Amino acid sequence: MMTDKFSFLNTEQQTQIENQDNIFLRAHLNELLQKTTSCLDHPTVLAAVSGGPDSMALLYYLEEIQIDYVIAHVNYHHRPTASRDEDIVRQFAGEHQRDLWILHPTFEQGNFQAWARKVRYDFFVQLANSYSLQAIVLGHHLDDHLETWMMQKKRGSFPQTYGLQEISTYQDVLLLRPFLNLQKHELQDWCTNHHVRFGIDESNLENDYLRNQIRHTCIEPANFPQKMHWLKELEADQHQLEQIRNHTQQLIAQNDAQKILSDPWGWLVLETRLFNQTKRHHSKKAMLDLVQKLKSDPYQEIDSYAIQIIDQKIEILPTSWVPFYVDNLEQLQSLCKSHYRYAYFELSTTGKRIQGFHVEDTDFPCIIRQSHAHDALEQRFGTKKINRLYIDRKIPRAKRMMYPVIIGQNGLFFASLAGCNPNHFMESQALYMLELSV
């Protein structure tokens, strides 16, 4: 936690820190690199910059500590001065002979802030990978750290961590923030005193976004001691958050449906598990509603996922899978030999009789897909709907959707856990579909 840098300072000591002329002495990128990329003798990083005072100070900081870097800038053309900021970055890159990459994305619809964040971070990662760089360096500062925490508290969210982290990752690439113990005005004053050109994003002057409202009403009027007080509150919130997360992780590991649905943090267990599946967060209200629904009906659907209580455990399974097309017998045999997995099943060359089937060249091309309600399988004593066969075998509803079938040129000839039709049965089968544990 960055609060370690300021713990137990009295007011006089805090003032001394704030008045240090060379603020870069308090930045510590080399320390972060030693923690994360110590195997590199001469690390190169990607500097993600906007053209504002914090990012321009970051570029001069990298020059001062003599670390090689590549520059990345995104111009959304979302405001009149966007081209000015691009020009500032271009000028710096030219004067210092640094590689510069600029993205000009086009916004179509949706939440601009969420879209812009994803676009720029995806761009940064793409560049980092192309240069084989392990780290992206960002100019986030103390004010950003506190604003993020206040936003999270205002929205009632339960993130993995409060505020920003000095070291984090995005798509397996490191994000390093060496300025988290520097204030915004310190970075801007440094640029002004050293005649460094920078741009001010005028959209930040409005109160259209929650972050701007917090910035103007709380962060900007606050003095250094007040910010240190908030940091201690943040640290206490983070400690409490870690305790809650540890508790929910224990509930996830146990996966006892009764405990989860009766626990005050059961909604967070469901939210965490759904996020792991969908990579999308759900509101507390939606999860509390899901808890109540599961208490009265053990089967629910949300975001194309089925949530069902099976044997006193909560299972979360997709309700749909993309069909898999197999062109010929050689391809299918290859899939079986390589133990190809589809949904929660695996093709194999060995297995039990009910898991096996025989095919001919005339069956191809064939399709492996999830079973549908109207699917039926021909058996020795007539044709029966597959869903009815699964119900007879007491297979839970959520799992039924996951059981694949194979359809050839003459129709459906195999269903997982139901077997194959008489024309595709042999005493010694060659191909099998095995169920895997969920």
C-alpha cells in the first residue's frame, strides 16, 4: 500500500515532503521494476501519456532516471483541444528521439468513458507485446488514487482493491504507477517551473462525471494533511475489504448452497463466480434478487448462464455453445485421438459402451452441438426425445443443456449419456464422448 510512504508523519514532516523541490526523488519506478522485471539489466517500458501535466512530467522523469521507453498516445478527437495535446506529445518525442505511436479510434455508441478506457488499454497492451515489453508506465497520482477510492465507495462497489495500485496487470501486462505518492498540483507546478509544455483537458472542468464532481468538491480543496487522513481511511477500508474477500473465497471453495444463500455476503459470492464466468460485473441489487429467487426456485438464468442448485451445490453453466463442424472421418478420429474437449465433454478412443458410437463416411459432414428441446434419438424400441431421456436419468436441468449431440447427414445419431441409434452401434466402438467433471 502506498500509505507506507506517509505513515506516522507529523504535520511538519508532511509539509517538508510537500515542499521538496525535486519531486522525482519521491517517485520510485526503479523500485517497482526491481520487484517485477529484475531479470532485465536494461528494461524498456511503454509510457502511456495524454499530454497533460502528469504524463508530461512522467516523460521527463523517465529521461532523468535514464530508462528506455516507447511513447503511446490516444487521440479520441472528443474535444477541440485533442489535436493540441497530440502535438505536445509529438513535439516531445521528436526532440528526444523516442518512438511514438498514436491511435485515432472512432466512437460509435455506448458509454464513452468505458469504451475509451478499453480502447486505450488494449492499444497499450498491443504495443507492449509488439515491442516485447513487460511493463506499461502510467502517470496516475495521489489525487487519482483518492478519487478512485471515493468513486468506489460512492457506488457501493466491492472491487479487488480500493483505489489504484502501484503494480497491477491488464491482459497479463504489468501496469506501473510510480507517481501515486505525488499530488496533481505538484506535477503541474513542476511542469510550469521547468517550462514544460502541457495541455489541460477542459472536459475535466465540468461536472458531467462522478469523478469530476469528487475532484472539484473534495480533492482539489483538500490540503496535504487531509489527503493523508483519507489515505488512512482507505487503508482501513482495504483491510476490511480483504477480510470480506477472504470470507467469500472460503464460501466459494466450500460451495455449500445453504450457507451461501443464508450468508449476508452470499450475493457477493454469486457476483464473484458470475464475473469469473462472464467477465462482467453485476449490481448488488441484481445479486440480492438472484439469492431470493434461488431460495424459491433452484434454477435461474442470467446473461446466457444457468444457475442451478445441484446436490446442494451451486453450479453456473453456459446455456449455449457454438456448434463444432467436422468435415470427414479423419478429422473426427483426429479429434478423438487428441482428446478434444467440447463443453464439459471430451472425445476419446476409449470409454464405456453407452459413451461410444460408430460412424461411416456417409455421415459427414457432421455437427457436434448442444442438445435442443426438440431433439430425438432413434432407439431399438422406438424414438424418444433426448430431453425425456435425461429427465428419466434425473439429470439436472442446467446440465441437460450442456450435453452434446452429434448430427450426421441422415439426422441425429448420438447423444451424450443416452447412446447412439442402432445404425451407429457396434460391440466394439471406436469413438467415444466422455463426460468431464464440472
